[in-house]
Amino acid sequence: MDANALIHVEHLKKYFDLHKRGTLMAVDDVSFDIRRGETFGLVGESGCGKTTCGRTVIGLYRKTDGKVVYDGRDIDSMTEEDRFHFKKKAQMIFQDPYASLNPRMTVEDIIAEGMDNFHMCQSTKERQERVYDLLHQVGLNKEHAARFPHEFSGGQRQRIGIARALAVEPEFIVCDEPISALDVSIQAQVVNLLVHLQRKKGLTYLFIAHDLSMVKHISDRVGVMYMGHIVEQAPSNELYTNPLHPYTIALMSAIPVTDPDVERSKKVVPLEGEVSSPINCRPGCRFASRCKYATDRCRQETPVLKEIAEDHFVACFQKE
């Protein structure tokens, strides 16, 4: 466990019982640390388990096995009072700004709901002033407080979602693909807002996304997920300049480059073969069915993350 870790996740598992169909192993033996004040990016294709991982870390899903430690304390061993305070310190920004805001509530009530739950305001006036201040912090104004969510664009709604998360003065925020539902022209604005708020307030982020270029922009370290496993983890610049796992290499090769000459000349690594099922998974590397380097060992044993270089971990027998 990293001495500077605010969040320590160890052998985390989250399975879903599909009854007659079997067990969906959405998150299967995932471990990572998130250091205080940093952004840890979690990337991977749709269905790899990254959102489930984030929701389990924050306690929205009950874990199947493993350990989540917040600021040195195991969440499972917390008293009811400590768990109440943890819910205040750990918040989430959701992926869909259209579905995550109650259409029957005004913006003021949406933002103030958490403050009401934790009894943070002594009067109606203080509550209103805090809402106005939060709206200002996310680039909106106090006139927006009396409106309803349907009156706003997607980018404005996500700003409201960010204000709601900030309202209870958290230390840790799970950003669950907060820009994927937004227009490209708005995405950079929202990411820059998150970076600004992090620097201003000393926030710690778990940033979940499938947009690799955006993750590089905001993250200090990145974990790459595939079928419930983290297959590679490294500082952002190191991962993008020196990817080691075959899956990471394929992902990086698909990132568009703005220079047309470079884009035409670069080599894209295609992914072939069958995608294995996350239901009732057998031992072995989950990526083996799509990997040209796979051996019998890959199909029979599950590789674990090993440190190949300083702070650079990869789960691949070819890199041992």
C-alpha cells in the first residue's frame, strides 16, 4: 500500500448473479492506489468493468470480495458514524447529465440536497448563498438556480452535476465518463473545469473514460482495464510513450493524430479473434483469444500485475 494513498483498492471483486446463465465477473481481482491530490485514470472499452469498479469503490455497489481502504481505514470496518462521513467525503459525477438530474427539482434543490442531508446550512439564506457560490464556481450564475434541468444544455447539466458533487465539500470524486455524453466542443471545457477545481480544492479523482487522449490530458497515472482485470498501470506519460501490454499497444495505436502526415504513416494494430465472455470466466489471460503472442500458458494461467519499470506494472507473461 502506497503511504500517500487516499484510496487503496486490494483484490476487489464484484460479481453479478445471472441465475441460470451463471455469474457475470464484472470486476475480478483489481488492485490499485489513488494518491492524495492526484487523478487516477481508468480506461478500457465498453463493458470492461470500469464503471462497476468505480461504483463499487465508492460504495454504490456492495463488493463481492476484496478490500477498499479510505484514508487508512477499511470501509467495511467503519462504524455507522464513520460511514456517514465517508459518504460526505466521497462523491460521484455521473455519465449521463440527462438522466442523473431529477427533472422535478429545481437546480437549487438538486445542488442543496446533499447539504440538507448532512445539515450543513443553518438557514435558508445560507443554503441559497452556498448554491449561488457553487453555481459561480462551475461557470453558471445565480439566475440558473430557480430553473429546471430540461432548460439546460448537456454541458450545463454536467456543470450542475459537478456543483452537486462539490456541495458537500468532498475529498474524493469518482468521475464516471463525465464527458462521453457531451458534444466534442464542450468536452474540453468540462475537463478544464475539473482540473481547475482539483487544483483549487485539492481534490482526488478516479477518472473513468474510454477517450484515451482526454485521459492523458487529465490523469497523473492510468490503469488499463480489460474484461474485469487491470492489465497495465503506469504514470500517464510513461504509458502513452511506452505501452507494454498487447491490448494497451492496440488501444494507443488507434488514437487519432492531428498531423495528417503522421496519421497516414502510423501503424494501427488490429485486434482480431473472439472476445471472451465475462460470464463464468475460466483461468487464463482474458485477452488470450485476441492476442497473437498467446501461448498455452496464457490460456491456462492468469497473469498478475508485476512491476516492470519504476511504477510501471503489466500483467503479461511475455513481459516477465
